[in-house]
Amino acid sequence: MHLARIGKLHLKISFEAGADITISDAKWIGSQLTGLSDEQIKDAFRASNYPPEEVDRLSVALRQRIAALINVSSHVASRP
């Protein structure tokens, strides 16, 4: 389980390795994460003691991954 606090936002994500995550699940978590501002995302990395030069790079990467969750297509190949 992951528990994160970003400002007044508390984010709790719990999953089991190998659990089936549906496209709907991915889109839902993406929609929840889009509510985070860029400053909140940066604050989370700063709170995790990432060096300042990494904060911007990681924030951009996370924002891209959130966008990918929202835009996940039903054409995604299923896992073997």
C-alpha cells in the first residue's frame, strides 16, 4: 500500500501484484490524479527529498503518465 500526503490531499493507493487493472480503473485513477496541480506534484517530490534538479523532470514525467492513463485505449493488447 502507498500512502501519500500532498498538501491537504491524502492519496491512498492499494493494489496486489498481478492484480487485473481494467481500462476503466486506469482512466478513473488518471481522472483523480488530474486534479493535482503542478505545484502539488512538485511538492510531493520535494517532500520525498528529491534534489531540486530532479523535481521538474519527475513532475513532467508524472504528468505525462497521468495523461497516458486518461487516454488509455480499449485497443490495448491484453497481457498474456
